Amino acid sequence: MRDDPDQFIFTIDYRVEIAMALCDTREAIRKALGHIERQEDGPLTMQRSIKDIESHILILESALNELRGSLEVAQRMAARVRQQRDEALRMLIWAKYGL
């Protein structure tokens, strides 16, 4: 087995991580809005709420960056497979027809 950094990149399901981060972010926003509705929107409360929202956004950005990296790997792998297919077809045509 080759040491290929692309080999295990698809073992993680980023959809779950992204969905959880989105859910957590929405909950943090609802919590901040609740503080405002209950007039608990002092500077410290709102600063804590905004930092909470920001931390969830950072988690989401991280998951999206990992997903983007996986997509780039998949695109490189697909290009490699297409090249191998094209070469196999050329060899088959050459072997069968001598072209």
C-alpha cells in the first residue's frame, strides 16, 4: 500500500460536522436574541453572546475548509482516473486496430 496523503481523506463525513456547527450557531443567535428580548442586552452579556456565535462560526469555517480540501483531492483523483481511462482506451484502440 502506497503512502498517499489523499488516500484516507474521504473517511470523514463533513456533513454531520457542518450541520452541527450550523445548528449550534443558530442556537447561539437565538440565545443572543433572547437576551435582547428580555432586555438582558448589557455589554458583557452581548459580548459573551457574540463571542459564542463567533466560536461556532470558526468551527463551521474549519469544517468547510476541510470539505473544500476533500473536494480538491477528489477533483485531482478524478482527473487522474480520466487520464488513466483515456490511456487505456488509446492502448486498446492501438492493440485492436494498430492506429
